[in-house]
Amino acid sequence: MAVAHDTPLLSIRGLSKAFGPVQAVNNVNLDIYSGEVVGLVGDNAAGKSTFLSLLTGYNQRDAGEIFYKGEPKQVASPRASRNLLKIEMVYQNLSLAPDLTVWQNMFLGEEKTKGRWFNNRSAMIADADRVLSELNARARASDLVGTLSGGEQQLVAIGRALLFDRELIIMDEPTAAISVAKISDVLKLILQLKERGKSVILVSHRLEDILTVADRIVVFSHGAVKTILTNQNLDITDLVKEMFEPRGAAK
Ligand SMILES: Nc1ncnc2c1ncn2[C@@H]1O[C@H](COP(=O)(O)OP(=O)(O)OP(=O)(O)O)[C@@H](O)[C@H]1O
């Protein structure tokens, strides 16, 4: 269970976004606390990806506010999301460059420099190796990402979050790109992040994964938060009901 805190890590108030006539996100209010895993579920086109794109700065909101530890923040770009909201997004396709090494991927766009002109290669390699060993990864900093398994690539993507002290890791279908045997490793990793006090938003069509790790489950429908469930004594049938039955019909 998430521990109650006075100030949420993120407070989202009245967040809305339309694409032409489609109200993709409609007046969403949500608090996310440090050290909690929030599952995000909903039917296709419920607005989950658009909602996340407003948090990660890939789309701009039409209305609403996002507070980081109580302070309102303008999230005008993905860089602002990383720096001001401390969010790291781990995409389904992992968005890694296969021809670059692990350390180059981890520091891509955020290289450590030595003086004004030079990248501090040895410091980046050392930092990458430190984070990899914290995550019990087999991969080393100088391995080419394209040679790693899906599960190890996932660790590289998550390593970035630890390297730059991100507070909220958003994982979009993290178990889609890996073998069934590795799914429990990813779920363990999510719980490991939680133990370190990180928050995780997990989007997955695998409801059993959500039920295994989430503290709370946010059900989206037609761009809005339909309900927020505490993950206690819930099973897949309860969740499916909440996702697909009209408002008021699910018990
Ligand atoms: N760039 C865009 N331009 C126009 N419409 C969009 C755009 N992005 C999303 N939409 C629309 O917004 C609505 C919400 O889509 P969104 O992808 O956020 O839902 P989702 O819950 O993530 O769905 P899924 O689980 O299928 O990925 C849909 O009707 C979608 O067609």
C-alpha cells in the first residue's frame, strides 16, 4: 500500500485536451504520491496515451494545471517534463538506439561534459555501470544496445530514470516487448523502484500485471477518470467490469 503523504508528488487538476472535435482528455484530476504504483487502464481510445503525453510534454494541454510537490509547473516540452516534473517515460518500443552503447543511450541528449567542449566519457561509463549493477543487469555500459535482450534493454531505459534522479517512471506496456518468462522480472523491477521511493505509472493491457503491482488503479473512460480503485481484494472480473460497464452499473 502507498503511504499517505501530505503533499503529492504530482497533482493534476482539470487537465483537458481536444484534437478537433475529439475530447481526448476531459477534466482529469489525479494525485500521485511518492513510492506508489498507479495502474492506468481503460478501453481503446479512452485517452490514456493523450493524458500521458500531457505529463511528458509531447502534447500541450488546453486547460488545467500540473503541480510538482505543490508548485505549479509549465510543461512546454519533453525536456521540461524531465527537468520540472522529474518524469522518465519508458516507451513500449523503448526508444533506444540499437547501434549505440548502453552508456551512450543512457546519456543521449544529457551528456556529461568535461570543461566546455568535451564529453566526460569515463564518468558516463562509470555512472552507467553503477546504475546497471544497482539494477542487477547483466549488460555493461560499453555493450551495444542492439545486442541485448528485450528485458536488458528495459533496464537500460529504466537506468536513465535512476541516473537522472527522476521521481516518476511512466511505463507504457513494458511487458509487450519481452518474453513471457521475463514478465515477472519487469514486475519485480517496478516493485524495486517503489521500494526506492520512486513512483510508477503502469499502462498495460495485461490486467494481471496491474493487479500484481499497483497500489491504486485509475480507470479511464471517454477521456475522463471514471473511477480510482484501491487494489485490495480486486480480481480481473472486477476490473473488467469497471472498464467496460457504463458508469454506475459496476458495483
Ligand atoms: N494526434 C491526434 N490527433 C487526433 N486525434 C487523436 C490524436 N491522438 C489521439 N487522438 C484521439 O484521442 C482519443 C484518445 O486516444 P488515446 O490514444 O489517448 O487513447 P488510449 O486510451 O491511449 O487508447 P489505446 O489503448 O487504444 O492506445 C481517440 O479518440 C484518438 O483517436
